[in-house]
Amino acid sequence: AMLLFLYSDEIPETHELSDLDSLFTSTIIAQHLLAAADRFVLTRLKLMCEVNLCEEISASTVADTLALSERYQCPQLKTACLNFTAKPENLGEVMKSDGYAYLEKWHPSLLTDLLRTSAMMDKK
């Protein structure tokens, strides 16, 4: 996927990379591309992945994406994940995910950020 980006300046479609064409597969590919873009300092690819991941946030993927946003310094993605998770209609589902357990264990500061975001939403 990264090579396809380097040659075309576009993120390839999910069906070009996998037999599966689901939102979950697309998110996984974007997450891996984000890591590669950060490693090889491909700023444009990193921003494109960040935008893509912001559009694909779901209760099952948001915790993992939030951890990645912190790891690869993606402030817009982090804000989008925190805002999504802080909504009362999403929080319960997110807390049931494996990714949330990972956040509890390895990124407790992100849970503090989540509480802060949730408190700010309550004030609005």
C-alpha cells in the first residue's frame, strides 16, 4: 500500500489490497499505513491516513485508533477519537472493546483525556 502511494500519490482502495472490502479492513490498512508513514516520514501519507481514520471511527476500532494517534502524534485524530468516545451513546460500546482494555493497561493518560473531554461535553 505504501509503494502504491509512492507511485500514485493516492491511498489505494481496500479492494486493491485485500479480498475483504469492509470498513474494518479499511481501518486496519489505514492504521498500518499510518505507522509506515510515520516511520518513513511521509507527511502527506500520514495526513491522508489521519483523515481516513477520522472518517472511519467506530466503537470497535476507536480505542486502537486513539492509541495510535498518541503514538504517532496525530492531534486531529486524537481529538476525533476522544469526541466520538465521550458521547454517551458510544462510550458503553467502546468500553466493551478489547482496545479499551488495552488503553486501561498501557495508556491510562488517554483515559484521563477521555474523562476531560467527556466533562467538557457535559458542560455544553
